[in-house]
Amino acid sequence: MKRKLILFGVLGILIATSLSACGGTPAPTGLRITDVWARASAMSTDAMEMGGKNSAVYMKINNDGAADKLVQATSTVAASTELHTVEMKDGVMQMRPVEGGIDVPARGAVELKPGGLHVMLIGLHQDLKPGDTFNLKLTFEKAGVMEIPVPVRALVQ
Amino acid sequence: MAWHSVGAMVLWFVCAAALGGCGAGGGGAPALHGGRLDPPKAAADFTLTDHHGNPFTLSGTRGKIVLLYFGYTACPDVCPLTMSDMAGARADLGADAQDVQIIFVTLDPERDTQAVLEKYVPAFDATNIGLRGTPQEIQTAAAAFGVKYQKKALQSSALGYALDHSAFIYVIDRRGQLRELLPFGTPRQAIADDLKILINEGTAS
């Protein structure tokens, strides 16, 4: 009898913890964005077609909370803002849009860095000059929208 | 077709890398960082059009060390990163920088007009040379170096299409010999170190 009680007790605790993990109340967002920068570009002239009018934003997304996902990025500096990644396949670099968003692991971090994941700015409306800052809106599946300032770094440091 | 020379180049690269790996433990003179061609092989020559609209022949750079790269300006990540590291390495050389010529060949002549190259290429280093040509001219030049590239339509992107491409830096010495292939991601410092080795070889030997 005593054993059964203990068993029920343990079961109860397990169910309670699993339910609370599934939410009801949203987990407090533990996202911190660090190491943010965009590459300079002086290519926004009207004479240009698509060539060169693009740039990339990099950052580290640190997460103290539950797993989340970066699903969208938007900005007013470019015609389109997309999530992209680069992979080496058979010695060839392939850039592709990220389908379904960028996973942000629980109590971990994901790094958007040169040669890998990045926010791509396509069709810049304005030059990105070193020292300038512009705003980027990031939409996360759980944490919602965060707006961050992005400093522009020179092409060559 | 081009795949024959690509295969040969890959074989060269693998052999060179393997040999280079064995030789590196020997001590003595500092070694180049990339996949070395041992013995070096004369760099294929080509003539394309530079970002001012003038004809440009690769063999006209004899006497300078050439960092040759094939890419496209719509590329936001891999290409500017490599261009930046090459320009940074050159800048780190001080007065010796005058012995080094960085050349960017577009694989995307459709979007990379002369006007685009004129703005893009010197933005990294004022002495840079940007080259373009007809798709056929570019294909011939790229194939001669074993560059693999392919246009890839991206339905879900405003970019329209990307260029999948191999991203080596081809390092050519003052005598026009292809000496090594530096893989993507080679640090600026390593590029600068290799340039110093080739600069110190002088024009003789």
C-alpha cells in the first residue's frame, strides 16, 4: 500500500512537470542577441540591377530558456530580408534560403557567421557605411518580435 | 568537356595536398598553407575585360604575385569574406603590397556588368582588378583553373538565382606559375604569410 502511494506520488510529479514543460504559461524569453554586425556595401546606386546590391548580417543568438526558432527577419534598408545558409558540397559553396527557420537550442546558442548562417539583405535601398547603424526585426516562434540595432563594419578591418 | 580538366586539377590538388602534408614536418623554410602544386604548373592564360572596359590578359601580370578568385557580386557572404581577407592580407604587407595583384573574375556576367564591377571590386582594395566576359569566355577561363560553378535557381528567394561555385584562391607567383590553392576560410594571416614567402623568393629562381 505504501509502495503504491509512492508510485502514484512519483507519477503525479512526472505528469505535473511534463505538463508545465508543455506550457500554459509562456516561458520567459531568455534570448540575448550579441556580436551583431553587417558588412558594408556601397552598391545601392539606381544604375545597378541585382548585382552586388546585397549584404549580410551576422549575430550570436544566446538562449537561456526553452528551444525557440528564428522564423523571419525584416528591415527597411533592403527590398527583401531573408534567412540564408551556406554549405560546402563536393568542394562547391552553395548558398540556400533556410527553410522553416533557424533553430535556437534550449540553454544554448546559435551563431550566424561568415561562411554559414546569415541574414541576407537583398536589394539595398541605401549604402551601408562603416559606423552606420540600422534596425533589424527578428521574429521568433516563441519569443515573438525583437528589434535590434545592427552596426555596419568596414569591408576590410 | 571541361570536366576532364576539372578532374586533372582535382587530382593535382589532392596530390599536392598529400605531398605538402608530408613535407611540412621537415622544418627549415616556412611552407605555404594551401594545397601546393609540386612541381608548380604554369597558370593557364586568358584574356577577359577589366572593370574599366579594357582587355586584360593574365600573363600581363608577370613580375607580380597574383591572388585569383572566381565569384559573383550578388553573393553576400562567401565572396566578400574572401575578397576582404585577400585585401586585408595585402594591406598587412606594407610596402611589399605593390608586388601583389588581386584579381576577381565574375561567374555571373549577366548581373555583373562593368558598372557593377567598377563599384564592387575596388571597394575592397583600390588596386583590385575585376574581370568579366561572355559566358563562354568566362567558362573557358574558369575551366582552365578547375573552377566548378553552376547557376542555381532559388524559387523562394528574391535573389532569383545563386551561383554554386568552388571558392579557392589561386596563388600565382611572379613567373606565372600556379603555386597553391587556398581553400575557403583560409585566415587573412595565413594568406599574408604565404605572400611573404613568395615575395621573398624574388624574381629569380
